[in-house]
Amino acid sequence: MPLIQGDKPGVLFISLDPERDTLDKLGEYTKWFNPSFEAATGDIPSLNKAAQAMGIAWSKVEDENSDNYQIAHTSWVILLNPSAQIQAWFSPPHLPQEMAQDFMAIRDNHQPAN
């Protein structure tokens, strides 16, 4: 998937819960937002490695009163450049107009690696 196609970035949602989030479920979930969005997950060691590389904190939080759990995680949107390097982190609140303006400024000033 190209990260940038013209003016539009590619969107990849990565689930940190491979126990519950099958690729079919992730596909349904991301299509609800936009049919062009992609989804991925992996085994826990791979997710830990990717999260650490991107500066994402996360943990599985067990519910003391049931067999259920939650995944607590950083709520950032991360922008990768076409070389798959982190170009920017967008922290909450995620304001669409401001994010779009920041993305356009980054896109317009991006210098490809030689």
C-alpha cells in the first residue's frame, strides 16, 4: 500500500489485540470508517517491537471482576513518510482540519531520501 497517493495518505490501522481482532473483524471495522483503510495485527512480540519503534505505550489490562480485559494504549496518529520513517505524531485531540493542514505542510516540504 503506498503511503501517499497524490494528496491522499494511505491509512493503516494496527490492532494491539490479536486475541480478539481477527483480520476479518478488522476489515469490517476499518471499512466502517472508510473503504480505503487497511488493517493489520500480529503476534505479541511483533506488536511490541513495532510499538517500541514508534514510541507507542500499550498494555493489556485485566478486569478484576470478569474474564474480560481492555487494551490501554497511546492515542496517537502517526504519519510515516514514503520511506516508512516517522514524519510526525498527532496527539489528541485529533482535530481533522488542523491535522489536514499539518499533513499538507509536511507533504509539501517532504524531501525524499537519496
